Amino acid sequence: MAPNGALSRQPDPKNSIPASTRLRHQLAESNRLIVCPGVYDGFSARIAIDVGFDALYMTGAGTTASRLGHADLGIAQLADMRANAEMIANLDNSVPLIADMDTGFGSPIMVARSVSEYIRAGVAGFHIEDQILAKRCGHLQGKEVVDIETFVSRIKAARMAIDQLHSDIVLIGRTDSLQQHGYEEAVTRIKAARDAGADVGLLEGVTSREMAAQAVKDLAPFPLLLNMVENGSTPIMRASEVEAMGYRIMIFSFASLSPAYKGIRATLERLKMEGVTGTDKELTPKKLFDICGLQESVEVDVTAGGDAFTKSKL
């Protein structure tokens, strides 16, 4: 039997709303741009949460690099992406996570299974694209896409899975066709995704500010997401500029991965050359563990009657 009062204890309102519903409310109840930093593991996600972002984006490129040590060439599969997304999404379910789903990992049956897995993992939103299965990062050259009918079948399969599970997860239809087929075809594909059940559109790799702004006008009132990959195909734009254009979501896919590479490499090069890392004095183990929920974990132990972490100061 539960302890006295446990059955009547009220859930924390902060965590009682599913993350997917929270994200859907953010889209429906405000015109404010939802800015999502790209995160690729638990540590980068913890830092983003600590900084105070309202939503996160799990980058497929970062997931592939960090979990598998490979480039973003469609190597990560459903098991890799789902496991990473579930871990990140459940660090703080009051902060919605949008996750990359690549092509859906196969046929419409596989797309439906992938969506179901993401829903059960606690993901709030995901994008699915029209590249061929041997896909690559959206900001590399040489991309190839499937025909529009195959793309639409992926969106329909995703929508069917969502409806069957009565989920609020946000379905983002992404087209990579701009590079191969041009702007008009890309807009046509976003419209087709919308008509097939997508909630948001993503025209990947826009090559100018003018094109980015025109896409919003041509697809209005359908909400759009902009993928800001700095030093990629899209010119660097600030969140304020993108919000003024009318975009609803902006993801910064390499926001964690690029500075991690630069910082780690510089430190390791110093270690190799000088025999010391030179880490800043304030970056103690405890400081880093605090970012990862140290105090919350200790509180769980103490509240449950444990004393493993209170006998001596951590």
C-alpha cells in the first residue's frame, strides 16, 4: 500500500502536460518564435536546459557523430535515434524535444513504427524528409530525393501512427528537393506534406534571405521551421530576423556540436603539447555534476530515507 497521502498527492503541474501537447500549445497560442538549440547527448541537453531554452532539438548529425563516431550519411538507424531521443526527452519533460527522424528508416510500415517509437519515447515533435534512404546531411552537396508520391506516403504513414496513438506529437514535413529540383518543386512538396497531414513544414537548405522570406509568404498560413546551420547552405540569420519573417520554429542544428569540437580539440592539443589541459578553475567535477542534476539526485535519496550522500559533503 502507498504511504499515507501518496494517493492524494497532486502531480507537479509543470510536468503533468505531455511535452508534445506543450509544444503544440506553443505553436497555437503565440506567434513567438520557438528557438531550439541543437543537442546531441545528455550533457549538451543539460546545458541547454540550464541556460533556459523553452525547447530542444536532437540533431541527427550530432547523434551520429557522438554515438557512432560517423558522418551524417544515414548510418544511424531507428534504434540509435530513438534511444538518444528518449534519454534527452526525459531529462526534463517540461522542455519539449524536437527530434530528427531522417527518412523514417524505410517503407511506410517502418515509418509508422518509427513514429510510434518516438511517441512512446516522449518526443514532442519530429521531422521526416524526402531524401532517398542513402541520405546525407541536408547541407552537403549531391542530395537525391524520392518522388513526391513516396514522400507523401511517408507523411501519411506518420499521420496514421499519430492518430492511432491519439498523440499530440508535432509532425514536421521536410523537403530536401531544393538543391536537386529548385524552389517551386520544394514549395509544391511542402504543400503536399501539409495536405497529407503534416503540422509544420521545413524547406531545407534555403540559400538566401529572400528565399527564406518568400517561402513563408508562399506557404502562409502554414507554419514553417527554419534550420539554421551556420557555415552551411543557408546564410547566417539571427532569431529576431527569422521571427520577423514569420517562421514559427528555428533550430540551430550544430549549436552544441561545433563548439564542442573546437573546445575539445584545443584542450587535447594543449594536453598533447604541454602535458596539461588548462581547464578553468571554476570547472570542478562538482560544478559539472550539478549541471547533470546532482542536487536533484541527492534530494531523491534523502527524501526516500537514504543517507549515502549526506554522511559527508560531496
